[in-house]
Amino acid sequence: MTSLIDVIFLLLLFFMLSSSFTRFAEVDLTTAGGGGVAMAEARPVFLRLGPEGVSVNGVEAGLDGVPGALGALSGESGEMPVIVAMRGAVTAQRLTDLLVVLRGVPGLRVTVLEAG
């Protein structure tokens, strides 16, 4: 019985020391509201995220080129709606990378379409 307790404590110690409890990246997510609030007059920007590329309003741009493309499309209005749709087999990590890039651009209201 004593040796079993020793093994359990050694395994517990091993798993506690080998685990990582830090968060590598956080992305704030909010749910879509009802239809009670009217949309802004600004036209939405359509982002299509694929396994290898990103297109902004139909024009191919790399993940690093998205902020520049959105900056060129931004108008004088305060908030620009962005709709993100996924094409093909997009991983959750790829979507998270895009959301982190979009978080760095001020004045965006991002909506991610659900994959059907």
C-alpha cells in the first residue's frame, strides 16, 4: 500500500511539473445580438479565410497584408463591420491567428460566420 501511494505521488508530481497552465493567447469573443439594433451605414468588408490564404473583398492578401487592406478600405466612419467566412478545412489555430491580427486594427466590428 505504501509503495502504491509513493507511485501516485510521483505521477502527480510529474504531471504537475510537466504541465503548462499559462494562456498563450486570448481572443475576446462575443455572441451576436438579436436584430434590435440597426446596422451602421458603413458597408461591411468581407474576409474569406482559407487554409492557405485570406481574401479581402475578393482580393487575395496574406495574413500580414490584412491590416493594410482594411486600412485602405476604411472610411471616415467610426466603426467598420467585418464579416469573416471560412473556406475549406480551416483550423481553429488559423482562425485564431486571423482574429489576433484583426484585434490589432482599431475600429473593427468582427462577425465570424458559422461553418455550415
